[in-house]
Amino acid sequence: MNKDWRPDDARREILRLCHAGLDPLAFRHRVAAQLQRGIPFDAWCWPTADPATLLVTGATGENIPGGKTQRFFEIEYIEPDFNKFGDLARQRLSVGVLSSASGGELHRSPRYREIFGPAGIGDDLRAALTVDSSTWGYLALHRDEKIPFTDYEAAWLGQLAPHLAEGMRTSLLITSVEEIDADAGPAIVILDEQMKIASANHSARRWIGEIVGKHAAPDDGLPDPLAAVAATLVALEREERDASVPRARVQTRSGQWLVVHATRLSPLRHGEATGRIAVVMEPARPHELMPLILAAYALTPRESQITQLVLVGKATNLIAVELAISPLTVQQHLKGVFEKIGVHSKRELAGRIFAQHFWPRLATNAPLAADGSYRQ
């Protein structure tokens, strides 16, 4: 186990890395190295997730047992277990320790009995990486010694989780900044070292025109919301512990909501921020992958709605309230969904969707889009 236990130093460096404009693979590996300084562990796995379904879309890690990946996901999506990724994403407290959840009896967990225990790996600490109500991935830390993770370690990771989520989100976007079409997709504004606009694509100029007039802007044309997220990023880099994730919602003159966030376009060097800041504006809209997948099963629009709500863990009564229908009507629609997809329960439904549409892409390392889903 790593003895370089410096949680405060690790936290500061992790916050920098979360907003340093790294690609997804480099981001996860560099953050994992810093996490080791705050929470000693012997193996780690960091899956990405589709925020629309909470299903895993890819993973990287170190010292994880091989050869049982498919069985791992069968347990994750079909069988009962403790601190499953999707369950953590749906809970207010998004972190969990296996030894605590199992009452110190790790053998009660099928993933421990069948996968990790036989490989000499013991306790695990898991977190759902969620920010702004969207989950962009999960993190699992493992120990091969008989030393359980502590509540303090879980809380420390929980405080970092929103930043790790934002790091995953921005890394997916920044890797494709140069591929973004000038008339579509996210709007990109590049700021120089004086926080003035150095360049902006066509979409950015259009959105700035929509924001100016509703939100004040200085002479350089940078609206307050954009200046605020850039300043928050700088505050994080200056190690201000109470700084939040550099992300905000802003409403345009036409009433449309945008999500605005900031990141560095180049990595940090020698502990100092280098490179220009990219401020990204995107329309706040629902994810579009699942309607395409569900269309393959010939579901009705209402059945598709209900299925998507089931996949993110909504209970029948909550679905009924959200759609303004009765719980009995929800159950009747679910019966039709089960018949069309060939399953008998909500758990089997999630497992079937994952097995048929996510597992084949995950197994081939299919590329991810900026919204966390697979590129078609």
C-alpha cells in the first residue's frame, strides 16, 4: 500500500486536474495517481457512464482481475448486490463501502465471492460521479489487504465526486473541440490570459448575442455568467478550498436554458495553470440515444417514456406522478414493454438493454460522444 498519504496535497492537485483539459484516459490515470495519496488502495476501476441510462459505457483501471468482465456486468445489472453503480447514482449519498454495507461479511457480495475475493482483493469503495443531476461515470477503489475503507475516506472521496464528474464531462468535450461544426454543437469561447475573448466559433457568437441584454457584459463582450465560470476555474487553480465546480445554467433572451462550463485547453505544468481557458455553452436538452435504442423494440412513445424512467430508477408511483397517469396505467404499459423486450421484471429490463446495446460497444471500446453516450 502507498505510504505517501497526503490528502490535502492530493485534493488540491485533483481539483486542478479536473479542470485541466486532459483527454479522458489521461485524466483518469493522472487523477488515480493522486487519489492514491489520499486513499491508499491496490486496484482501481473507473467506468464512464451514459447519463441518460446510468449504464456503463467503458472503463479503465489497474490491477483489476481479468477474464470475468461479462460475469461482472451480469452481477451489476441482474443480480442483487451491495453498492451497485446505478444504485449509488440514484442515492443522495453517492459513495459506499462494501464492508460497511455488508456488515463486515464480504462473502455476502457476489462480486466479492466470484470475482475479487478469488483474486485476493478485499474491500471496495465505490462512488457515483454526478454533477448537475447527471452521472458521468463511477469509481471503484479496491484493497487486497484486510483493512476496510473508513467513513473518513468515503467522505473525502464524496467531496471530490462532483469535480471528478465535471472532469469526465469536460474531457469528453475537449477531446473533440476541433471537430465541432461551426454551425452546430457546443459553442466554444477561448479566453486569453486577461480573461478577454481571443476567439469564438459561430455558435458561441450567436449565444453571446442571446445572453447579452439579459445578463450584463463588460466592454470585451464577455457576459457575466461566462466570466463567472472562468473566474471559478481560476479560483480552483489557486487552491481556494471552498470553490465550486466551474459550471452554471444561464437563460437566454428567448427563454432557452444553456449549460456553461470552463476548462483549460492544455495541461498544468509544474503546478501552474498554462494555456487559454475554454468556456463552453450547450443547450440544456435531454439525451437522445435511448429513444433510438427503444425504437428498435417497437415501443409506443408512452412505453418508451416509461422505460427510460425505469432505467434511471424511478419507482412506479413516481413515474405515475411525473407522467400524470395512474400507477395502474404505468403497470399496464410496463407489461407491454416486458412482452416486447422479452423480460419479466425491471431488473431484467436493465440487464437486457445493457447486454444488447451497451456491452457490444463497451467490449470494442466504441468512442463516446460529448454527451457521454456512444457515437452512432
